[in-house]
Amino acid sequence: MQQQKLIWGWVFIASGSLFFLGFLYAAVISKLLPPSDNPIVSAIQSDRW
């Protein structure tokens, strides 16, 4: 039981970290990079509020 809680804890920490890094890339880092030919990256870079 304790081992299962430990595994689920690490799963939630890992997934939360991945979501945070993805948001950080989309919100900040992609704006600092040069324009891209990739349509998905270009859409993220040109996103404005």
C-alpha cells in the first residue's frame, strides 16, 4: 500500500512538471525564439491575448 502511494506521488509530480514546462514553453520561451517554419510552433509563437 505504501509503495503504491509512493508511485502515484511520483506520477503526479512528473505529470505536473511536464504540464508546467509545456506551459512555460508556450507562454514565454517560444516568444523568445526566432520564427519557425513548423506550423504548430509558429501558431504558438504568434499567439496573442
